[in-house]
Amino acid sequence: MEIRETLLIGHTTGIGKAIYRALEIKEGVSKSTGFDINESHPNFNYNKYGCIILNAYDKFNSQLNTLFEIAENVDKQTLIIVIGSTSAYKTNPTDLYWAKYAIEKAAIVKAGRDLNTMGYNIAVLSPGTVDTHRNEGKTCDKLSPFSIATSVLEIMDKYKDGILIEHTVIRTVKH
């Protein structure tokens, strides 16, 4: 399958910046460009894109609401890649922020599965801890943001070959 233009939502820091650079994406939107995922965008033309990468996360439900807004406004052949998190599978959050984050990331995995059963093409990529500003100070092994970009490219390449990778978990090797 051919992929028309690609849109990256959340492209200025961390994982998004790595994806933007590595995939040489021509169009990215974020708060800095006036696209706030905490708000709806009823006039945004999502349907002009063959692939939409939803990387941005801000407040509770922002990513989930944006995913459904995209789904409501695209052709079902559009590949939607959502950057999730292995936090979806953890049961020991350290505070309310991380509890809400983990709950939303679990909901993203469930939403991807449900939307796929409805004929959409949703790929959820759930990385472990990534070396970004959000994880500064954590002493665990961290993935490079560019390793996430490489995984996104693999998902896109498989899709072009007619294969949808619905959910992928990537993490550092346990020693």
C-alpha cells in the first residue's frame, strides 16, 4: 500500500523530534505550531494524510481524545501510529501523574484493538523508558528516541507491504 503524506503530531522534543528528523517528515504539528491536543480541531483536514503519527501526550485523556478525533475524520485506509508506553502494563505508579499516564496508555492499547476490529489501521508502539526530558533523573536503562523512530519506520514499511503491526512493545534488554 502506498502512503500519501505523513503527519506527525508532537514533533518538537524527545521521541517526536527523533521521528521528525529520522523519517524526514515534511509536516509536524504541536503546541508550538498552534495545535494543542487538549483541544478539538474540527476543521483540521486529517484525511489528506496517508499516515498520522500521534506522539503528543499532555494532560489525561488528551492522546485518547485525539486518537478518536482522527479516527472520526479519516479514511479507514489511513495508517495511524500511536506512541503508547509499557506503562500500560505496570501496576506500580509512583504518583497520580504516572497513574493517570499508565491508565491512558492502557486505554490507547484497548482503543487501537477496538478500532482495528472496526476496520481502521491502528498501530500502537509501546516503548519502555526512553531517554527524554520526561525521564530525566531515572537511573534505569533507557531507549534512544531514535530507536523509536526506527520502529515507526518499520511499521510504515510493513504497512506498505500490506502488513499491519497492530501492537509492538520495545524495551531495553534485561541483564
